[in-house]
Amino acid sequence: MIKKIIIWLVSLILLAIVLVSGFVWYNLNFRPVTLDLFFNRVLYEMVKDSPETLSSLHVLENIGIKGHQSKLDDAGPEQTNEMFDKVKHFREMLLSYDKQDMTEDQLLSREILLYLMDFMVQMEPYRFHNYPVNQLFGAQSNFPSFMDAQHQVNELEDAEDYVARLHAVKTKFEQIGRGLTLREQNDIIPPQFVIDRVLVEMKEFVAQPVEQNILYTSLQEKMEKADIEPAEQTRILADAKQAIIDSVHQAYDGFIQYFESLGDKADSRDGIWKLPDGDKAYKLALKLFTTTDYSAEKIHQMGLSEVDRIQADMLDILAQQGFDTTDGFTAAMKQLADDERFYYPDTDAGREQILADYQTIIDEINTGLDDAFRVRPKATVEVKRIPEFKEKTSPGAYYQQPALDGSRPGIFYANLYDIKATPKYGMRTLAYHEAVPGHHFQIAIQQELEDVPMFRKFAPFTAYVEGWALYSEQVAWELGFQQNPLDNLGRLQAELFRAVRLVVDTGIHAKRWPREQAIDYMLANTGMAKSDVVSEIERYIVMPGQATAYKVGMLKILELRKKAKNALGDRFDLRDFHDVVLKNGAVPLDILEKIVNTYITETLAIDQAQTVELAG
């Protein structure tokens, strides 16, 4: 009897495995049975062939699946073409589902995904209108950063996979090189300054002693923390050193030779307008990053207007603080910039103190947000210095999202290359923007959303994401975290910086300003350190349109908040508004407006129902 029961149970288990396997196979190869399965299928298709994305998410490793860890993404042009074909295929599949059968949440997910897919289809003719090797986020700096920040080493196998990836970079750079040749054949060549910058960076990277290379030191530190046997560490480090010499250096030498061979093919024209159909490509870039149909001229004029408003507010504070404002904004800001009281010592100890003070600022605001927020992220955030090998050409700061499984916190990276670029009165605002309640708050909450398709946790809408971070700077001020007038001046300077971006981005790419004109305008109108200004302008050149997203997004969120306040009156609760904005993740601005309109309508309806009930 017992034997029959065992056979019966085993048979049931085998049948279940067959049925589940068949169900999974069907949904991965044909039209998924349900819309939710379709959403998961799309995400699966987009990440399954991206080992680097899988490492960043760090989900499969927890269940022992590590086959991707030794590989890098295929960066060949053919892979790009295949991606666009997939998008068109899945777009048609999405449209085949009956909207009548969808819940409100499913309709929202459908609308968001369709927005992304429609835009990808529009982007296809301009898929090579970019510079894969550039001074800001090019492959030559992304690879070391990825290995340092994303490839985790918790056991010996992880360390061996790390070395395998060092060898794999040679193939990846060759694939990127084929794309560079295609671009060159289509007159898509970066400006001369980009070539100069990346050549210096790559030559310095290759010339550095291997034992000081971040690819070597990072692995060494990770193995020590993982408590791998000393003998194994020695072996792995020897393998890593050889991999850096044989594969990594050769990969970089290939790029160096290519860019040196361009000779006089590059020029000093900086805007995207110089590329084939560049004006059309820029119009699409503005739509991508702002999720609006705003013209370049409208954005330019919006920027000029905001610059005037913010500078007037800043001059008032400067005058109240005893600075001479009779010669105008630029002269007054120079007085402020020249005041040594506002800078840390230009030493290693001074830089360490900056990082410690950033963490203190974040910890402080984290404990004082109950009046403005109900939803809070579970993931923590840390402050780190941007790796020194890349900080010279990096922006003032950036944020890296936490791992989905909680194994890695969010990281606020601060640029400490030029000590004058970190005045004390600007630190609070930068910490609020990059960490709490800015990027870390929003992105970690989005990743932690429940009962939404996985793709919604990573929706890449810049106007929303950067608009929220800029809006957060103002919220922190409104909550009283910048009571020192000079801290508020730092906030206004940061907002001014984003307003100036509207002017210079459209100036470079639509009005055909040369790089020097954009630098001069930003210097005259922000009071920023020249090193930061140059890095920023050069960033806008290689990322057309991206810099316009911040202010456009912030203004839209403020507009929607004002609309909700006016409509709800005493019923308006800032915590409710922030819940509505954050709990759906990043969305295009027009969809955000629909979400806020629904919140207003439903709140008023509840009010009316309660009034009727009381009257009854």
C-alpha cells in the first residue's frame, strides 16, 4: 500500500512538472495566456540576453543560477537590430489583448508599456545617433564601473567569473568597434573634444600599473571581504593580472588606435544638428526625455524666464547676507565663490569629511519626513566618492540604485575632484536630490512596489525621475531643512543650474551654439566652478535633450500639486499627494497628470458621499 502511494505521489509530481514546464514553454514561445504573463514575458525577453542587467538585478544568484556571471552583453549592431524587431513584435502582441477585460492597474501598465514601445519604433531610424565611447558614460568607463559596483564576489566561483569577464571585454569592445565603423560610414563622428577626452582617459587607464587598476584592486577587496582562502586569492589575482594585460589592455588599445585613426574626420561642431537628420533626431530626443511635445524654442524661452526669476531671488539673499550686489549677479556670485569659508581643505582628510557630512545630512532628513511622506523605502543609501580614474570627466554627483534582493544599498556618488565644486552651502541640496527624499527615495520605492509588472519597477522616464529629484530639493526647503539662508541660496543655485540647462541644451542642439558659447553662458549665469561647467556642457553635447528633463519634470509636479491644492482645499494632504505620485513608479508626465486627476476626482467623490451621508 505504501509503495502504491509513493508511486502515485511521484506520478502526480511528474505530471505537475510536465504541465508546468509545458505552460511555461508555451508562454515563452507564443502569445501568453494572460496580460500579466505577457508583461513578464516582455521583461524576460529584454533582460535574458543581458548578463550585465541580470548581475545588476542580482536575483538569479540567490537561487544558484550564475551562468550569466562570466559573460558581458552583446554590444554588436546586430543585437540592436534584433531588439527593435522584438519591440515591434511585442507591440503587436500587446494590442491583441482586449482592453475590455483589463483592470485599472492593467490598463495603466498597458498604457505605460505602449508609450515605451511606440517611442522605440520612432527611434529606430536614429538608433546610431549617439557616441558609444564618450567622456561621460562611454564603454571605456562603464566597464570598470560595472565590475566595481555590480559584480558581487561572495565565493570563489564569483571571483573566477570576474576574471572571465575581464577576458570577455575584448570581444565586447570589438562589437562596439563595429558599431563605431557603421557610424563613421554614416557621418556620425563625435566632436574633437570627445575624442581628445577619451584618448587621454584610456591611455592613462592602460598606463597605470596593473596592481593599481580599479579592476584589480576592486577584486582584491571583494575577495578579502568574502573570506576566500589566501592561496585562492593569490591564484585569482594572478589570473586577473594576466587578464588585464592580455584582454583588457588590448581591448582599450583597439579603441585608442581607432580614435587616433580618425584624424581630421572629426571637427568642432558640437550639436546633434550636424548629424544626418539631426534636427529631427533632437526633436525626438526632447520628446524622449521630457515626455512632452514641447518645442526646442518653448523650452529655451522657459529656461530664460526661470533664470531671471531665480537669479532675482538669489540676489535678494546675497544682499541680506552682506554681499555687494550692485554689479549684478555674476559679480556677486564670484564674491561668494571666492570666500574660503565655504570650502573644505583640499586634502584627503577634507574629502573624507565631505563624505561623512553628506551621510549626516541624509541621516538627519530621514528622521524628519513623517509630515510629508507615508511611503518610505526599505533599502538604505550610502555615500561614496566617484572612482578617481573617471571623476575628472564625471558630473558633480550621480546615484546608483540598490539591488532588488537587498544585497546592495543605493549609492550616492559624489565628485570630489575639484574641492571648489563642493561648497558647504550646496551640500544639503545635492544630498536631498541624489538620496533622500530624491533619487534614492523614489527609485527604491519604485523597485519595492508590489502587485505591479516587473517592468514598471524600472520604467526609465527621465522627466519624472529627475523632475522628482529636483522637486525634492524644494520639498526639503519647505519642510525646514535649509533654515540657513545660504543653504537656501544653495538650493536656488541648484534650481538655477537646471533652468540654465534648458537654455544651453537647446542652444547647442537647436540654435547651433558652439561649445564655448554654452560654457560662457553657464559660467555667467550660475556661479559654478569652471571645471563643473565644462563637464556639464560636454555632458549635454553627448546626451542631447537629457538635461531639459529636470526642470520640465519639476514644473509639472509643482503644477499638479497646485492643481490638487486648489481643487481639494482643506482636504488636500501632502502625504496623499506624494503617495499618488510615488506609488505608481516612473511614468510619462501626461500619464502622471491623469493619475493626479483621478486622485482629485476620487477624493472629491468621497467628500461628497460623506456629506450626503451626514445630511441623511
